Amino acid sequence: MKKDRFTSRREFLRKCAAGLAGAAFLPALARSRPLHETQSKDRKFLCRTLGRTGLRLPIVSMGATRAINLVHSALEEGIVHIDTSSIYENGNHERMLGEVFKTLSRDSFVIATSAAWENFVKDSDPPFDKIRKKFNPKILQEEIEGSLKRLGLDFIDIYYIANVYSREFALYEPYMKVCENFKKAGKTRFIGITVHRNEPEVIRAAVESKVWDVVLTAYNFRKTYYKELRAAVREAAAAGLGVVAMKTQAGVYWDKARTKKINMKAALKWVLQDENVHTAVPAFANYEEMMEDLSVMEDLTLTLEEKQDLKLGEELGFSGLYCQHCGSCRGQCRDDIDIPTLMRCYMYLFGYLEPKKARETLRSWTSADISCKNCQRCEVQCSLGFDVKSRALDIARILEVPKEFLG
């Protein structure tokens, strides 16, 4: 098995291997592109090595994009690494990618997918003891076999345990042993964990483990603790871990009405200026958004205007839609409401226009109505300045809509 899997893109491999400042040039093919984009052109690709995996990747990869034609276009434009998960659309995202991969040489792409403990612990935020008691190696074995079948592949490049949120979770030996066995059996080349909160703690635990190869972490300019996060990422890269960034565009919009969009290009540049981040996996809704993200490789320097754009919410009094899951709100609610989950659902509903996903996420947490509707007083304070009660009431109303009307 070759360590660098770009042999079908010979020019890309040749130039990356030659170390030309981490840059390569790839022809942008015309298939699956808009009619107004028909001429091939060379594109500058900045590449970084994903830690000890040795994988040499463009710094812009692909997150959970839904349109199959857009996946084809991304690969044609030179994107190599695609991230998915068994929980995306109940496995249908993996199935869609499997249809794409049928037409491709296996050495022309790098695929990462994950299994989440939510698949076998029906609780959005269980104590770790509950996860540990429910853990069954057989279930995790079924998870990876299911992903391989849906993707139509013999092996996965990077296999993650998703949504790890504490040091003890990251260092849980049974998880590590099962995943190491996946590597030995050739079902995956590398193993890792994904983290949406308590990132510095979890990343440092991954370093301590000496088992995990890659960390996929939330990382964006809205994090109030970004300095500590940046330090943890630096330590991980120095220890040889691959570092992949997600949630890079921080909720897409500044406001509920979607009148003020975050500068996507500036947000992605902000993350990738950290050279210890080896690649990022933004999701693209359309071809134009994809090309905008790819264009950051032309120059990672933030212009004065872009810097100002990243402060737009503060200037306009908008607190944004992205919840950083810092946990500062936990314990403040008298009814012990899972505030971060409510805020995440609010982002799904208003930021991404995904009411079905918002409702499903709520129902995975509670089968009852949200008690916020009957609360006469809310004293929850958010580190990002969210009006927690107003947002909770907005998201609670989605439970009143019959699910068949949500698409």
C-alpha cells in the first residue's frame, strides 16, 4: 500500500514530492462544471503533510456536501480528501460517495469517515460512565463494516471515533484497541478522533495516547478560547498528529434573518494561517462556494477589509449563530436543559435552513416538550452573548410542526 495516494494525478504528485514550497498545479477539468466555466486552467495548490500519516494534502478539503455532481467537480478541481460520517443522513451520504468512488481509481482520493457513540447510546450528552457501560466492540465492528459497504471500499483512509469530548473519553483503552485492530486488519490506514468541545483537553489527550493518528477539531475565529486551542494544535502537530479543522466558517450567518453572511473566505483564511492545521473540511452548498474556498490558496494573507469583516457581528451587535460548546452555560438552567444542543439546533434551523435535522437532533435528546416555553425567568448567560431564552423558544416551536412537513 503506497503511502501517498495521488498516483493518478501524476503532475500533482511530482510537484508535491519535489517540495516546491508545498504547491502544485492541477488542471481544472470541465465535466460537471457550470456552462459559463468551460476552459481548463491551472490552479495553485498549497499542500501540507498530515502529520505522521505522510499523506500530502491540499489545505482545502471537502466536508459534508450533498450534491453528487458537486463531489465530482471538487475532485476535478483538485480536491483530494473528503470527510463524511456514518451518521450523516443515516448513512446516505456515505452511499452517495460510494456511487462517486465507483468511477475512480482508489489511489486518487483520501476518504475519512467516523462512528459516533450516539449510534449506540441514545443520549446527546451522556456521562462517560454511561458510554463505557454501553460500549460493545461488536457494535463498533459493525459500524466500520457498514461504512465500508456503503462506500463500496475495501479500506478507509482515516477512521474516527466522533464527538469525543473529554480526556478520559479520548484515552478510553477499549476504543483504542478496537481501532488499532481495524488498522492491523487493513480496514483503515489511520485512526483518529473528532472533537467539537473541550478541544484543548481532548487534543492534548490524543497526543498523550500515542495511538490516535489524526484529530479532526472544531476551529474558527469565533472561539473565545482560540489561543489555548491554537497552543494545543501546535503541540499535536509537533507530536506528529495530523490536524484537520472543521466548523471553520462558524455558522455561516451573523443573524437569524440571514441578512449578514460571514465572510467565508476570510474565515477559512483565518484558520489556515495556522500552519499546524494541515487541512480544513468546509462544506460547500454550490460550485461558487467551492471555488471561493479553493481561492484562499492563492494568498492566505487577510486583507484589511477581510479583518474588518470578521468583526462585523461585533460592530452590528450580532452574536452569530455558532455555539462554541464551551460549556459555560451548563448548570445555569434550573431545569437542567441541554443548552448547547438547543443552540446547535438553532444554527441548523436558521443558519443552514435544515429544520428536519434540527428536529431530529432535538428528539435524540428529549421526547418531551422543551420546558423553556413555560419558564417565567431565564438567567442563563452565554459566553458569546446569545439571548438563550429567545433562541430556545424559537427552536422549541419546531416540535409543534408535524415532521412530515419538514422535508
